[in-house]
Amino acid sequence: MPCPSPKTFDTLQNRLLDWCHKNKRILPWRDRPDAYSVWVSEIMLQQTRVETVIPYFENWMRLFPTVAALANASEREVLNAWEGLGYYSRARNLRQAAKIVAGDLEGKIPHDVETLRKLPGIGRYTAGAIASIAFGMDEPVLDGNVKRVYARLFDVTEAVNSPKGEKLLWDIARENLPKGKAGDFNQALMELGATICAPRSPRCPICPLREMCMARANGTQELRPVKKLKKETPHYIHAAGVIVGEGKVLLAQRPSKGLLGGMWEFPNGRVDGDPSRGVAKALRSGYSLKVRRKEALGIVHHAYTHFKVTVYVFRCDPLSIPENENLEWVLPGNLGDFPMGKVDRQIAGMVGR
């Protein structure tokens, strides 16, 4: 894949930087270009829309204004602050990485990509963003927005979510990086992808790079980027129990690793057939709980990244509850103190109805 000629490259660089200077959005992390703020914002922005992230970022900085503050916070405090953003491993990795920085690196976030990538949750893209934006290093970035911009600018026919396509795009990103201006240029690329070079119906007539975009010249901008087809998303049926005893409800904490790691949930499990008949068996096999099902409380639908779930919720009476540090009886008024995923937060809203 050829890169632009020096004249074209200079035009691309200058046009994009000039456009971004005049049109970039006012975002809270742009007022705080320190490494910690860049790091937190980039982690939050992974697979999450900017407008969703803004209030979470502002609240996070109030609660954990420094690496040391985050390192000293409990997992529950961190997950509570993250609740609703999803992909909770991001929050756990942030806290774990902060503990490493505070304990092993004298509280200083590394400048170089190689050391940054050794921290939990920091991959090639995030390391490049921190190094270029916070420390002025000449490092490229390649998030979803930048992939889309380069795939159209160079009319890339390889699937961008394939190893070959991703390698090609990283090569393009590095070849087109303006030395000494990588941080501003990377942010300009992200901004262009977020506001102009949209996934659908790109706003080509007002794009500052329209005259040098190969996909626009070839009429293929709506066909780029090319992506490999994903497998059909499976759909699972679960039954959950709101187990009530002596004015309290039973919560279970999920394992620290995996989906929703460390979060709290109402005991539940996958069922075959009638959920009302399967709830007791699911809770027995999954948590060693013996319960008596009572009335149905409602149904919750949710889509995760790789599967969809429908959860049938039932009020249950406890018959036998084992002693287990991952089980806790909670007053209904205190459910907000326990970090939960979206499904369980909706179930919490059914308690007391």
C-alpha cells in the first residue's frame, strides 16, 4: 500500500491539523493532557461513545484524581464508579496497573511504549496514545476511528479486523506519522473518524481530506472499511432468583476474572425449557442454594459483545443457604452500594415491588 508523496503527505498533515484546531470538540480530558488523564480517558473510550464517557470521566477524576488515589481504592469503589460503562475488566486492570505504577515505578507512568504495554489492560493502541499525547513521542495509534479513516483514505481492500489488514494499517499509520506532531495528529485522526468519516454515510463533502481520499475517488467510501463477517450471536435463557429472607436479599459476587468479574449479582443460571421450572435447579447447581420459587417478577433482555441473554426473574424463599464469603445478605436500601452489571441493576429495581 503506497503512502502519499512528500507534497501530498505535507498537505494531508497540514490540512488535518488545521481542521482539527478549528473544529475539535471540547472534551474534559483535553483540558488535562497529563499521562494519567490520557490513560483513563483512552481506557474508558474503548468500545464506548464519547457522550457516555464524559460524565464517568469527570466523576472518576473527582474520586481518583491521581494514580496513587486509584491504587489505594478498593475494588468495590472502583467498580462502583465504573458501573454502567461495561467491559468491567477495564476498571479492574486500571486499578491493578495503578498499583504497579504506585508500588514499582515510583508513581511515574512510563514514557515508552514497551514499558507501558507491560501494564495490565494497556495494549498497542493505548500505549501509543499515552506516549504520543502525554509525552510527545512519535508513536502511531490505530483505534476504530483511525482504522476507518486510513481504510478509506487509501481504499484498503483487506479486512481491517484480520491480522493481514491490521498489520497493513499499522504500517500505514507509522509511515504517515508527522515527526514531532504525533500527539496532535493522532487526536486529529480520531476526531475526523468520530465526527466526519462516520461508519455510515460519511460526510465526504465537508471532509478536509476529500481531495486525496482514494475511496472517494473510486466511489467505494461506503464499502470501506472491509470487515470479516462475524458469527451469528447466540441467545441464552437464564433464570434469576431474588431470594428474600428476614427483610434482606441474597447477592453473590462473581469471580474476579471473566465476564463482569468482581461484580455482584442475583443468583442465576442458564436453563433449558420453562424458566419457572428450571430456576431452583439452576441455583442449586450454580451456587449450592436450595430455594422455593414463588411469583415471577419480570423479564430482562440484554446484549453482550458475544451473546444475548433473556433473564426471567423470580422471587424465591430460602430453604438452605451455605456459608460462603461470596454470598451476602443485603438490605434492599443498600443495593446501590454493590457494583452490578446492567441486568442485575434492573433486577434490583424489582426488589420491593
